Amino acid sequence: MRDFNKRGSPRFRCVPSLSRFQILRLAPFSVLFAFGAAPAAAGAGYSVEVFRLAIGQAAVAAAAPGPTHIEALKIEGQQDVRVEATDKVKILRDAMRLDADEANYDLLTDEVDATGNVKLFRANDTITGPHLHLHVDEQVGTFDQPVFEIQRERTTGQSRRPIKGFGSADEMQLEGENRYILQNASFTTCEANDPAWYLKARELDLDYKRNDGSGTNATFHFQGIPMFYTPAISFPLTSERRSGFLAPTFGTSNVTGFDLTLPYYFNLAPNYDDTLAPRYLGRRGLQLNNEFRYLNSNYSGILRTEWLPEDQVVGKSRSAVSFVHQQNFGYGLTGRVNYNAVSDKDYFNDLSSRVTQTSTDTLFREGALGWTNGTWFSSSVLAQRLQTIAGTPQYNRLPQVSAQAYFPEVSGFSIKVPFDATYFQLGDADTGWRAYGYPQIQYNYVRPEGFITPKLGLHMTQYDLDQRVSAGPANASRVLPIASVDAGLFFERAMELGGKAFEQTLEPRLYYLNVPYRYQDNLPVFDTALADFNFGQIFSENIYSGVDRIANANQITAAVSSRLIDHETGAELLRGSFGTRYYFNEQRVTLPGQQLRVGQIADLLAEFSGQVLPSTTVDFFTQYNPRDSQIEQANIGLRYRPGFARVASLAYRYTRDQFTDVDVALQWPIYGGFYGVARVSGDARVDKLTQAIAGLEYNGGCWVFRAVANRLLNTSGLYTNAYYIQFEFGGVVSIGNSPVSLLERSVVGYGRINQPIADPVFGSQ
């Protein structure tokens, strides 16, 4: 079955059964090496002769490709020159596989010419068509009339997910393993034969190495209708960064009018980039936004700027800036800068692109240095100015010097010595230094059955004021010993409910505190306020936040908690607590304008939370005043979540003589791929709406539509009405103004009906 041409070079032929060749390319030579046999092909009806071409030399190049395998029902060829295969042809090289009706393989140039039902498989890519000419090793060639499926991975944080691209073309140029250039092509991420959307372009360049898809003379089609034309287009293929125009965002509100942003992303370097985002506001004019980000092994930061040259409503220029920088200098020394400023107090209410900023009260402008030895000592220096947007102005700290020494536990004893010296400054108010130190020692006796922690400290405070506006001396001091004992027990028992094993705990706790009285009405008030009364505060040393007032105390706190724990998973299913405080003496230390406490028994606290049914959770908290027989606070939350994107919640929040908030939120499938989403919250006491959201979402598989209306009460007491319309097309492009972040904040338990695309301009709305 061998013949020779006239020049004597061997020629081979294998018929009529399935034949196989293995071509081992051991560069730089190739030689016909051996023939062999293999089992018969299933159903062939005759024996199968297998030919194995092995190309060999004594030494093998380290970077040489693997062997080339050829299978077909008929194979002919010329030794070291070519292989001609017909009928059920398969060619395999490394991760590549080529199927065809006929294939001519040139051993000298390592090129193959395949015709008839050609299929090329490369890793996760599949391309089919009538004809392919391919240089096998370099993966370069031309595919006529291809239909393709290309798959890569998108990395989002720590997770990865596949991203697929589908399409066809008149011609495809293969430029290596990660680049395709197509003529008269279509492209989509929809898997259906009749895709919901696709992009048609005269020339389409898919470069998966640079994550860059680009096209010329492109038309975007949605539901078979051409939506828009562009002479050039660029879009991301996975999650890697690239320069180019990002998808526009648009929306509308009663404050800005029509709102359109067209961002351009500059991929300047692997560790820094910039986004320029002109923003047109129908009622106010053209605003220029910019975000510059940088990242290094020792430092990182973001600089955001916004500038509206002339607001057509107020007739003046308006601007905002935000700069955040963090740095590690080494040897335990760190630094940070956080600078924020706006041109006027109404800036966020009028111009913010993020809903959360409409409720901003204070902007920080601060710089800090910190140092720690990594074990027992840490210190910091802070300079801080505040810009008040709404509410009462707060003190600047220029500067604040803090330090703390902590000596690790020895035989159960531990020592902590915090120190702080701050210069407080605020216009026509008390101004000057306040310094305090609080050395303290405690003994930690902890066992599985319980704990007891006695503690003793000495709080020393000194004031040295340059300006005294309130009544009192410019210099004053205070020294207070503080003693406490904290103790608790742990009881546990096994129990069974519905045939399932649980552990129930009982955890009683007592906390005794003694602080003698010191006259403090002569001390200024810089950063001190009455703390909220809750389960965290009743086990603290002071009823005030801050150190300008330290309340006298001779009191004991008693509380008991019980938990229900799943025996198999260790998950806490239910928790309930009850507690109160008993005072042995009267209150004598107060803030200006505060009334003295009445009675010896504090308010009673109770809370309960957990999963009461398989899909239902409850959160409950109440503060009851036994002196007036009144409820001071009550919070009740009920949430039903039977599955993904199915959640309904009801929350009730009550504070005596202040507000009664009712909050109802919902996300639920309606029909097919449609989902409804809504939220209503407001103060029922004065019948005033705080926020209302109504929206509709649709998941079409490879595209998503969202339409949301939001009405929000801002800090100026006026309503901002905003409208969001967004289209997401298969992870390639997002058009419109995304309401996803708004829904995630507002609707507890909200589920994204598809994978998100991050907002490229200044974070989330």
C-alpha cells in the first residue's frame, strides 16, 4: 500500500478504513518514522489500518508544540510534504481540534486548508463554516462565512463567571488565539437563534487579550429594529480595563431636568486611570466631572472633581471636590487624607448624581498620621475641619493628638492607658485645649461556664481655653476614679424540635458601676451628647458619648439572654434578651438644658430576633418607661423571603414625642421575566412621606430593562423626584441611569435579577 513518485520520494495511502496519523514536530527536522495498527472503527465493517507519522531527532526543542494527530476515513500524502485527508477528518494539535469533510495539510509550512462542514475548536471557542485556511502553530488564518461562539471569564472581585459572544461574518481573520477580525459581522451575547439584540458592523475587531471590542460603521439592533448607528464603536469584552467611551447614562428629575452623562475612560497605566465625564443638565447647563484613581503597593487614592461653570437656575458657578489618600510609610507609620468640599450648602440637593448625598449633613476635611509598634503602643495626630451642610455646626480639631499603651494580659491582669489632647475651634464658641488620660487595670477571669471582670481606672481631664463664651473659667480640671465589675454565666441544654437537634442557652449578666460625683457645670461641651439607651449602652461606663461630662453612678445593670442554636450547623436561629438598670443614687451631672433623671429604675429593654418560619424573620426591640407607663422606643421588622428576588418587608419605628415611621418594601416576580419593586416610608405621626419608590424590571435572559421612579425628602425639606431608565445588554454595555444601588439600599433583601455592571462614573447612584 505504498507507492513512490518518479523522484523516488515515498508516497503513502490508506484506504478504505479510518486512518490516523500522529505527526511529532521535533523542531527543526521532520521525518516519516513508523506505521502501526489500531482497533477497528465502530461499525466500519472492515479492519482499520492506522498510520502514525512520527517526526524525530535525538534532541527535542523545549518550546516545541505537541504532536499533530490526523484521523479520516481516507488519507493520502507524500512523506515529509503533505497529507490529504477526506471523509470525517479530525486534526488535533494541543488544545485545538479541527473537523472537516476534506483537509490538505502541508507539513513544510504547517498549514492546513479545510473545506466542507468545517468546525474549529480552540479551548472554549467554537467556529464553523464552509472553508478555513489556517497556519496551525501560529493559529493565524482565514475563515469564510463563519458562525462563532467565543467564551472568556469575567472577574468581579473574588468571583468569576463565563462571558460568551456569538455571531457570524462574511469573513474572519484569525490573529492568534485571542484576536478575531471580522468583515460584515454581527455580534451578541444572546444564545438564542433569534437574539434579542445584536451589533452589526462593516468591520469588527475582537481582541480578548486587550479586552477590547471595536467596530466601524456599526448599527445596534434591538428586537430586530435598528436603534442607532455610529461610525465607530468600542466596548469591553470581559472585565479588563481599556480606554474609550463608556456607555452613556441618562435620567431625569424635577431638580436637574434631563440628565445625560457621556464618560470617557483613560486607561493610563496598570496602576492609575482617569474618567472624564461631561454631564448635561437640562435645567442647569453643562457640568464637567472627573475621577482620577491611583494604586501602589504603599499608597492609593481617588480624586473626584465636579464643576458647573454657571448654574442657569441660581446664576453662579458651583463645584465639588473629594480627595481620599491612604499611605503606608513603613516601620508602623501610616497616613491618610480625606478632603471634601462643596461650593454651597444646597449643592447635593440640586446637583448630586448619587441619591445618598442628598442626605449628607457634614463634610470632612482631615489629614492624619498614625504610628504603632505592632504590639503594645499606638498613636495618631489628626487635623480636622468640618463643612456643615445641614444641622448644628460641629467643632474643628486643630489638632488632635492621641496615644494608647496596652500591656498584654499577665496572669489575668491587663493594663490600658489611653491619652488624648485636642484643640477645639468653632467661630464664636468656646475654643481651646482639652486633654485627658485614663489609666485602667482589669482582671479577666474567663471560663466556659462564665466570666468575671473587675476593673479600676482614674479619669483625669484638663481644660485650657483661649476663648470662653459659655459661663465658667478658662482653666478647669476634673479627676474621677471609676470602678466596675462585669460578670456573667453560660448555661446550655440540648433540646429537640420537630425531630431536629438544637442547643438552647441561658446567659444572665450583671454589671456594677461606681463613679463618684464631681461638679462639672463649669466645663465646656465640645463633643459630648446623651447616648442612646440600648443593650450596648447599659453595659458602658458613661451615659454620655464624649468626655466633657462623666455622670455620677452607683448602679447595677441586670440582663438575661437566651439563644436557640442549630446543633448541626452552629447557626443562631433565635435570640431574645431582657435587661434594665437600677440606680442607688440620684443623677447630679447633666448637659446644659437636660432634665435630671427621675426614679431609681431605668427603662426596661427587650429584644427578640430570628427566623420564626423557614422564610420569615422577625426583629423586635422596645424600650418601656415604667415610671410613666409609656413606650419610649419600639422597632419592629418583619421580612418574608421565600426565594431569590422574592422579598416583602414591613418595618415600624416609634420614638416617643418624635416620630412614627412606617416602611413597606417589596420585590416580587409578576409574570414571565417581569418583576415589580416598590418602597414607601414616612412619618405617620405627621402624615409626611420620606421616600417612595416604584419600579419595573424585566429579565430577557441576555438583556435587562429597569424603570424606576424615586421621590425623596432631602435635607432642605423639599422633595427630589428622580427617574431611572436602564438597559443592560449581556454584560457588554449598559445604557441609562442604573437604579440598582438605590434599590439595594432601599429594599432590604433586594436581589439583582442579573449580574451587575458597575457604574463607571463616581461610583453608584
